[in-house]
Amino acid sequence: MTTAFLAVGVLAVAFVLHLVWWRIALPRRQTAMLLAVFFGVLGAWLAVSHFLPGRWFTAADRWQAIHVAIVHTACALAYIVAYSALEHRSPSMTLLVAVADSRGKGCTTEELRGLLAGASPVEVRLAAMVNEGMITADGDGYRLAPKGRAWAAVLSAWRQLLGMPRGG
């Protein structure tokens, strides 16, 4: 049970640090900063556990530290993937929130269509990819940046390993 409490505690410290940082100033590259925050906190905790063993907030031994690191990594990556979906509101989420905010009186079809009239999920995702350095925009359209090329190679290899067809 102690291992679970330690894992939740390390995760909570990272999450609170993330919330405080985002309240102060929203980072330009949010996904990269989330990775840095969550794995920076884990690295700091592992270092403290190594150099200050026996404290209530450190791992009792190497195996407990490994277990906490595995749980932290799984939870952190799951949160970061979910965060990318929350970062830019999807059309479905926009409609759901609008209906929920109507306080029971509902929304007309025209009102809901008006919410999405100017929203383009593709444009939002393209802007996020430019912001993350995955693609670059020029006069002719979009091109893969080196970072995007690396990710495309990894994802293509993964798809091939799974026996999935080429393409999207």
C-alpha cells in the first residue's frame, strides 16, 4: 500500500506543479513541457530517494522505486495523451458543453450550428502542430519539420509492426 501512496504522491506533486505553471503562464510547447514536468518530478524523486533513503516520502528500496516509476510513467503518459484532447476543444465537446450550460432549457439546432460555424478542427490541429514544431507552414501549404519527420517514421514503423496498412 505504501508503494501506491508514494506513486500517487509523486504524481500529485507533478500535477500540482503543472497546474501552477499553467496558471502563471501557458507554455508555447505544452506537450513537451508536460513531459518535462512529469518526468522531471519523477527524476527528482528518484534522486531524493537514492540520496535520502528511509524518509516517509522516499522509496524504501530499489524495487519500490522501480514500481513507483512504472506507475508514474503509465499515469503521466495517459494524462499527457488525454491532455492533447482537452487542449483544443473538440466539436463534440463544444456541443456538449453548450447544451449543459443551457441549464435544462436546451439549445436549438441553429444555436448549435452557430457555435461550430467558424470552428475548424483541422485548422486548430494544424496550428497546434506548427506550434509544437512538427510541421512548418509556407505559401504552398504545410511541410514536415525534422521533429515531425522523426515522429512520422516512428509511427509508420509502429503501424507496420502491427500489420496495419500504410496511410492514415
